Amino acid sequence: MTRPDWSDVRGRLALLAAAPGAGAVFGAADHGWQLELPLTTEELAQAEAQFQVELPAEYRSFLLEAGRGGAGPAYGLFPMRRLDGRWQWEGDGADLTTPEALGRPFAHVAAFNPADGLPAHPDEDDYDSQEAFTAAQDAYEEQYERLVFTPEHSMGLLYLCHLGCALREALVVSGPARGRMWADDIAEGGGFRPMHDDDGTPLGFARWYRRWLAAAEAQVATGSAPA
């Protein structure tokens, strides 16, 4: 695999930051087109020793050459920071990443929805009273929470950005889809799905990031909202 070259990224972000209309790009007000400083090789080694896993190559190179987080898709790339001697990611939903579990394989290669195993939602017409219907609803919601919102579904996933409305995108760190980007659509009842480029090619980190950067540049150049 060819090692990504990130040498152009900061310059392109600086041009976007100075361009009229760049503030209209979704999420720009949050990340401000700024990347935080890259990690040093020693810092990355410390982090990977803590996680007991080697991060996928494209993301590793970004951390070392471009930045540890900041300007990126949606509200920005969750930055990797050290707090009280422990490395972690910060952002809305970054806590879904369990650093100690990154080495546990994400077992999936195809889209899946944990809610598919649930029975149909209770129908009020099937109950003799409002009390009985409410009790059935409560039981259903408890079962839904227990089945769908469990950390077991996201083992091996590294959450990298928040799209709003609790929709997020993540990088597979361990398992058969290692190095590929996945979407977590649980908040909209959609489950998890692998992300693809326009031609159907699975998205790795580098293409995922650069596709966002190119789309932002095109939007600023034309003054149009992204499709």
C-alpha cells in the first residue's frame, strides 16, 4: 500500500480558512479549518502501547504528519489527547470508543442492524387498555436499549467524527474490515454500515478525509451547498 502524502493538507486548509464563504461549509464554525499539532513518534508509540493495538496505517500517518485532530468531516476530526497520563479521543461521541477494547475485532464486513432481532413494536390496537399498552411499550424500549445500545457492537471501532443528531462515523481498527470507514446510524434506527466511494470502492481513512476536503473546496469555489 502506498503511504499517503499529507504535505498539502495544511496549505489547503489555510486557503479555505481565508476564502469568502468558507464559513458556510457544514461544521466549519466548530473546527475553524484548524488542525492540531501532529503527534510525535514517541507519543504515538505510548498511545498504541496503552491501547495494545497498532492503528491503521493511513490514520497513523495522518496523526504523525498532518495533525492529531481538528479540521475534518462534519464537525471535525476528534482530536487525540492525553489526559492525566492516558490517551483518549475527545468529541461528541468519542466516548463510544473504548481504548482498551480497540484490539477486540469488529466482526462485521456487511451492514447490520442490531434492532433486526427485536419483535415488532407494540400496536395499541392489540391491547385492551392504555395501561397495558404503556407497559408493553416500556418493556419494548427496555429490550431495545439492552439489545441495541451495547458496547459489544462497536468493539474495534474508533469513532472519528459526529455528523449531528447522534450520527457518527468510525474507523475499523481490528477485525476483517480493518482500515475501512463505517457509519453508525443507530440514532436513526439504521444500524451500522460500511462506507463506500462513489464508484462503490470501500472507503479507507485517507480517501474519506480527502473526499471531504475536495468537497469543501468545491463548495467554496462554486458557492453551492454540497449535494
